[in-house]
Amino acid sequence: MNEVRTLIEQFWICKDNDKETYYKVKRDIPNFQRFVREQLGWKLIHTENLLKLEKRPAHAEPFMGIQEFSDIRDYCILCVVLMYLEDKEEQEQFLLSELIDYVETQLKSYMQIDWTSFTQRKSLVRVLLYMEKLQMLRVYEGSSEAFGIEAGQEVLYENTGYSKYFATSFPTDISGYESWKDFEQSDFEELQEQRGSARINRVYRQLVVCPSFYWENSDDGDAYYLKNQRQWVGKYLEENVGGMLEIYKNSAFLMLEESDYYGAVHPRDAQLPEVVLLICAGIRQQIDEGKLDKQENECIVLPREIFTELVMDCRNQWERAWSKEYREMDNHKMLENVTEYMRNWMMLREKGEQVILLPAVGRLAGMYPDDFQGGEKQ
């Protein structure tokens, strides 16, 4: 068990839910505390009942966010429920009807709230289930899902007290912030003598929590630090989270062994990652044949319709080996799935009607055996 990786993987560790893991990680804190504080620049929250590493990223990426949520409304409701719990004592009980009245009152100035709408009830249910999963709420009587089926269902909850540790604390007033860019900018607005530590934190954070680390040109300050300190960066990463640091012209990756990894992985044993590996192989082949050109920053910029053709060519060639779901999936849905997956794994970016293929596309590729389909070479 790698204790610091456990903290990175999990949102937090609650003693009343996983006492063994809580004490294992707690005992190991002296061994990784300096790495967390100096290299990552993260805050470690340590109470009698909870351990949490506040994993603030270097840059906002598409894959970040609460995976269980599917609408902006979900996040708005979550914030209001956290406000509601601020005024509740630990182990204090409350009814769902009281909570939804509070949510409606707080949000009505910003958005329309109608609990007769199935969509809006499901939004609240997603929030409640997520908070139950993280043990911020404990159901004492009833079921959160019941409210999604029919308005008026009553549930009795208990406040565990963990909700007060959910939100990250900020040293400055954020009431005037309008987008994620404001948070990103203020996070590294350091005094002159602190700029070095801010750069170190950005580099380590990007390598630890993101699939890739990119830079546009050779005079990028973060890239300059990484290349000059590659020996120490690789050493600290290997000692604390494992893996091997690989640095290229405009990108860097922390590569983990198949038998020793943390978090989500690519590729994994599923059809969509397999499809993406085949598409990456097709892209590499077109580069070798001179049909696609890499820019100075190792990216490939192409019109959206050309990227669509790449995906459909892959489908036409290999779909007989795919699962029933992907063989029967319509082209639009398949393209949507592939694009979202590659965007989340930092293999592509979209800019208007252009698709930008990033260097990670060239890291991994896959092909079926030559004897696939009765020995016909594909």
C-alpha cells in the first residue's frame, strides 16, 4: 500500500468507514509530508476522524469535476446544501422537506426551481447520493432515490459533520470571481521571492494528477525547470508515487507500470480505450505516410471533418472485432464518445471547427493480429 497515493486517489479517508486505511495512512504521514508540502504545495487536513489531501490542480482540465454530476445545476445545489449543513450541529437530524425549502429559497434568484420537474428532482438526488457516498450525510430513515421518482417523498437525514471539510479554503476573497480562470490565476499569484516554489508546485501537480504535461515552446518557465531538474523530479516522483518520468520536446509523462498504478488508467480492458488505441495507430500511420504533418510543438491541427474521417475509417476497418454495443452504435454517438475520451485523456483539444491532436496520441497505439479475420492482413 502506497499511503500518499491512497490520499491522491480518494477524496478523503473517514475513520468510521475505513479505520484500517485511516491508521495506515496516518502512521505514514511523516514519510510523505515534506513531499506533499514542498513539491506539491498541497494542504493535508488531519483530524481525529478524517484525512484529506486538498488536491488543487496546476491547471483546470476537461476531465476534472464530479463524475456523478451531469449539469451545472448539480453544482449549484451542492453549494447550497453545504451552506445548509454549515448551520447544523454534528449528528443533528433534519428532514428532506426542510432542505429543499432552503435550496429553493437560496437559488430562486439565480435559476428557476420546480420540484415537479423530474429533471430537477434528479439533479437534487444526484447531489444527495454523492454526499451520502462521501458520508457528509447519513440516511436515518427513507431513501434519497424516492424523491427522484415522486415529489413529496420524505427522508430523515443526519449531518455527520464532514461537510465542513469539503470546500477548499482560499486566502483571498473569491466573491468577485467569474470563471475557473480567476481561481487558476490567483492560485499562483505569488510574491517575487515565492515564484520559484509556485513553479515547482505547478510541475509536480501536473505530473501527479494529469495524464500529460505540455508546453508550447522551449522558453516556457515550467518546462525549463523540469528539464533542468529532471533527475530530482524523477527521483522524488518515483520515491513517493512510483512511475518513471519521460520528457520529450514539448511534453512530459509520468509512466506507471501495468501492475503498479493509481487512479484511472489508459488503456484499460474496455471497448472504448481499445477503439482509441486503434485510432492512434491510424494517426501514426498517416504521419509516417506524410498525410498528416506535425507542427513545431508536436501537435497536429486538422479540420473536424478530417478527424471524423479518421474515426470512421477505423470503424470500417475493425468494427467486426468490436463489442455489440460499438458495432451497432450510430456514427454520431461513436464520434462523441471517442472525442470525449481523447479530450479527457489530454490527447486532443477542440478549437472551433478544428481538432488539435496532442503529443499523447503518439505514446500508445494498438493493432489487432495480422491473422485477424481468417489470416487476412489488416
